[in-house]
Amino acid sequence: MNPILTIKIPVYATESRNKVEKCITNLLEYLPEIEEIETKEYTMLKSKDAKIESLQKFFNYIRHVKVLDAVRRCAVLDNKNNDLIFNLNKQALYVNRISVITADTSSPLGNLQIIINSKNPIRILEWIAPKTEEGFELKKTYFGEIFKKED
């Protein structure tokens, strides 16, 4: 089973949908089809059939700015659902920056969630944000490695 990628981001009444969509395009290599889910407080934009390959920008950026440790610390493993979740600051994404956040540091306008479902989410975490020593990956990883057959 290949990893399944889902992106979720809220759009509040005070926000421009185009600006919120820009957060997605600044994050992903390929823009997935987006569906709208209406709630009482906001409209949730949710990706449909996003490809894991879309994360190449994210993968390269966190290495370029050397924030692998922060990304790893803020990752949420949901073993019950086999999900790996990253929460990113929406305002930072709008200006083409990546800022990982935890639930208790969430922004008032909400955050963008990257949810990767896989039969081995720890392996996905090791691929995206491997352990480091003094900021350098202990084992160099390449983006294409995840597309090998999962164990």
C-alpha cells in the first residue's frame, strides 16, 4: 500500500479563499483536487487523491533550512489510524515559509495539516525527518526512497 496524503486547511469568513489556497501551492509540488467541507465556523479545504510526490517541496525545504529536528519533534503519530500528522502555520506558508507547530502553539486562524496514512507511519517519519546529529542527517535520505515497496 502506497502512503496516502491528505491536506486540510480551514478558511474562515474573514479570509480570502485564494490566499488560503496559495498556502497549499507554496507547500506542495503538485496541487491536488480540493473539496470543500462546510462547518459552522469555517470552510475546510481538503485534498482529494493527493500524491505523496507532492511533498517534494516540503521534503527539500526542511533540509535546506535545517529544521529536521523541529519537524520531527512536532510530528504527531496516530498509531490507531496509522497516520503521521504535521501541523504548519498558515501565515508562514502564505509567505512561502514553513513553520511547524504543535497543538498548543496553533494560530488563531488555524493551521494546515499534512496527514500521511501508511501501514508504517514511523518509517515515513524516518524518511521525512530522520534523526540528526548537530543538524545533519545520520543517514542521508533521498525523496525517491519512499516509493520503493513498503515492507
